[in-house]
Amino acid sequence: MVMIKATWVSIFAIVAVLLVILAPAAEAVTCSPMQLSPCAQAITSSSPPSALCCAKLKEQKPCLCGYMRNPSLRRFVSSPNARKVSNRCKLPIPRC
């Protein structure tokens, strides 16, 4: 049960980080924090983000400000590791 909660927290943390990193875009995209699950390990540890993580961050870019406004996700999006992931993926943190 604890592992399941930790996994969900990691996934939400990744999504939050992506929201901070990516600026809103005009593309139509389905906003889902679960799409950022490939970034969970990078956000919750010091491991570098995968290519899939960076691709998902770019895909979810239009959703990041919404994730940042969500109190449940905000603490993950603004974490130091989330900022590192954003930098490593070469994605600017949006100003919302």
C-alpha cells in the first residue's frame, strides 16, 4: 500500500514539474498528469530524465500552468528536482 502511494506521489510530482517547465501552447492536447509518469524517477531522485520523459514534458507543455495551479500538484512542479528535469530537457519553466 505504501509503495502504491509513493508511486502515485512520484507520478504527480513529475506532472507538476512538467507544468512548471513547459509553457502553454496552442496545440490541442489532453491534459493528464499521468502522461508524465516516465518522469517520476527523475523527479524523485537524482537520475537524469529519459528521452521519453522529455518528450512527454514537451507534449504536456500546454497543461503545465494548470498543473501549477492545482494545490495537489504544485509542490511537485516547483521542487528542485523538477526544475533540474526541466533544465535537462531544455524546457523553460513557464510563467503563469
